[in-house]
Amino acid sequence: MAHGGIPLSGWLRCLSGIVRREALRFVHQRGRFFSALVRPLVWLAIFAAGFRFVLGVSISPPYQTYVLYEVYIVPGLAGMVLLFQGMQSSLSMVYDREVGSMRVLLTSPLPRWWLLFCKLLAAVLVGIAQVYVFLLVARFWEVEPPLIGYLTVLPALILSGMMLGALGLLLSSWIKQLENFAGVMNFVIFPMFFASSALYPLWRVQEASLPLWYVCQANPFTQAVELIRFALYGQFDPVSCAAVTVALLVFGGAAVLGYDPQRGMLARRAAG
Amino acid sequence: MRPDHHSTSAIEAVSHAAPALEVARLSFAYGARQVLHDAAFRVMPGEFAVLLGPNGAGKSTLFALITRLFDAPPPGSVRIFGTEMREEPGAALARLGLVFQQPTLDPDISVIENLLYHGALHGLPRAESRRRAMHELERVELADRAGSTVRALSGGQRRRAEVARALLTQPALLLLDEATTGLDMPSRAAVRRHVRNLCTTEGLAVLWATHLIEEVPEEARVIMLAEGRVRAEGTVPEVLAQAAQAPDLPDAFARLTASAKG
């Protein structure tokens, strides 16, 4: 497999270079690291403490007994870290495009789909590092999944992170300016997070509103949270895995089209 | 690959090859706004060509099409050393070095990391990339700032670092879009001198886009663009002749851009 005379090893060097740059940027932006960690901890330490007696959680898979509310929301908060990371990544791509460094990426001789995949994977790896730090800190709140769960959750985090990152990538191909990113917060992140099983079991939503329950079920973030929830306890949920995979293919395919030079979405956006 | 340094035979060899850049029948519109009309020109290997045009002439759009940020609609074509960009973008882009109008270095990471990142995007081994990066930084007198973050560099130093980055992959054709924008006179002269030196000593083909007439060297080949059309092309005397025997380049520029508006 060679493209522009670049052998397969060159493709991997490209991946390694993009991951390294993403990691360097993250390390240099310490505020970003702390906010990424503090955000779920605020939910865990404050929100969960306040709501643990309001929101009952019945015994439902993968849990085999009653669990603390803190235990219930940790997979959702891990998903939230990936969701924000995916959107942060798309924010950085919009920023890269505004300051011009996106052009450096897109004028590489390697195929554009590969460049976007590398960019996506790099962002996901940074997000996963954040999730693991959060999971370790969460042990102070007695959220202690089986040790094997820390390993079995990894594929679920990668798949979910890729799906949410692909969504961010797709959004970045459509967003004209950084200012428009506030809209993403309002119309993507908040609805996805709240209309999901991250904070409350869906049977509670079903009791309150059947249409909303359908929305929650169709929400790919719900499926990502459930995939993570089961994986964290060493179990596999085939339905959520299939749903997340389909969402990844749809968002990823659309993002590649969004950056395809022949489709000219970049050109249309440049037209203002 | 660029010919070896000071290799006369290599320069002679490429001079008989296909044009370094061949743009043909290139038109482009942003929605209803047509910005390029049937543009066509060539840059030969080892040639220093200046794409001269006022702001809004279509230079940056032309660069976006040449670098395949987006594709030109048929029948327009862009060929790099005979390779059609639309058909074989990888092979064509591999021979290009680019300095964009906007600064494109990541300000939060070091100069050397920026260059290594660029090397990685072209699939270069890290050790080789580092060796070349230090060589190019030495040539632009920035080797001592390799470990500094880009944010700590002056505007002129950043531009020189961008030129060093563009040369890291040893391109055969270097495109510079308003590369001296925002620089003071000595910095502009330093960037220009370095690039022209590469042309004469290494046979590098250069397309230098600018709106500044004073950046056109006497021996350069000039492509004058106005309102998205190539108004004149050739050596400076040839361009003067095409502008109704204008006495000098500023006058020719004024006449040709005025006729474009008229």
C-alpha cells in the first residue's frame, strides 16, 4: 500500500506524528487537562451526592445488586469525557482551519481519509487517558469496578470515542467559524448528554415520557454509555456495540465526504 | 526529490523535463461568484516565477486549487511535473513545498516539533526528519531557536521557520503565498534572498504569489493575475510589451489591473 510513494511504514509514522502532536498540545494546555478532569468530578462529587436519594436505581444489568448512584453515573461521566473530547477535537479543527494549520494536514501526500482517521484516533487516545485518570479518582467515591473491568472497558472506550470524535469531525466540516461552536454546545452536547442513560436509567424516562424514551434509545450517546457500562463490569452488550458501530460508520463516512476536495464543502464554506 | 546541492548536471537534467507546474483552463466559483476564469500558465523547473496580482485577484484560490484543498471542476487541470493533481494527488503533493499566506505553525509547540510533525505527515522517519530539520533551520539561521516555542519567535523568524518546514521534504516545487506579509523590510529581504538562492543553486522551481511589485526580481518570470484572469505572462520586458509598451512594471500593473476592472 503506497500513496505518493510513501510505504506503509510512512503511514504509521504519520499516525505516530499526529498522535504525538495531539498529546503535546494537550500537555502544554494544562488548563484543558484540569477542566477535563474537574468536569466529571463536579457531577460525581456534587450532583451525585445531591441526587442519590432522589433518583432510585433498581437492580438492572450489568449490576447484580443495588448500587450507589455514584456507581451508576460513572460510565455516563466517562462517556461525557469522551463526548467533550470529541467536541473539543472538532473545536480544535475549526481553530486549525481558521489559523491555517489545517492546510498543513490536508496537503500531506497521504490520503485525506487516513489523515482524518489519524486525527480522530489521536484525539480519542487523549480522551481515553482522561477517562482512566477519572476512573482512578472515582475510586475515592467507592466506585470500584472489578480490576478486569479497567481492561475490558478499553475497546468500548475506543469505539465510543471514535464514534463521538467522528461526530465532532463531521460537525467541524460544517462549522464556518469558532463562534458557531456555541451552537454545538447547545444543540449537540447538552441534548445528547441529557437525553441519554448517563444520569438516569431509561425505565425512569419511559415512565415519564414515551416519546422521550424513544429519543433516548435512538441517541448514539446512550448506546455508547451502555457499552461502556457493561464493559466496565466485564460484560459485552451486543446491541449497544452494534448501534455505536453503525453510528461510527455513518458519522465517519459523512465526515470524510465533508472533507472530500471533490465535494468541495471546504470551498463552499470558504465562499462565506 | 530536489537535485543535490550545487549539482549543475542535475539542474540541466530537470530543465528538459516536464513543467514543474502546469495550470490549464482553471476556472472556479464560490457559489455564484466567479473568482477564476480559464487561468493557464506554467512554471519550469529551476524557474523563479512571480504570481503578481492585487488583493482579491484570485491568488489564494489558485493556491487552494493547486494544493488540492479543493478540486477544480473539469476541464481545469493542475499538473505537477506532469502528474495530474486530481488523478494522483499523493504523487503530486509529495513534490510540493508550501508556505501559506496565514501562519500555519502551531504556536504552542517548539519549532523543531513543528518541523518533525510536518515530516511525519510526509511519512519521513523521525531521525531523518530531525537531521533535515536542523539542516534547514541552520540555513535560515534558526538552529539556535529549534527548541523555542513558536510563540516566542518574531514574525520574521516564524516566516523563516515556515520556509524551513516547506523545504524539509526536499520538494521540487515551492509555492509561497504572500510569504512576506506583515514582515519588516529586512525580514522580507532575507526570506526572498533565501528562496531565490535555492532557485539558482538547487534548481528548485518557485511560484511566489504577491501583490507587491517590489518583490518582482528583474529576471523573474511574471504571471499577472487580475479579477481572476491571467492578464500577462512572461519575462518583465514581455509583460511590459503586453501592457501596451508600459515604461515599467508598476505602470504595466496599473494598466492591466485597470483594464481587468474596466
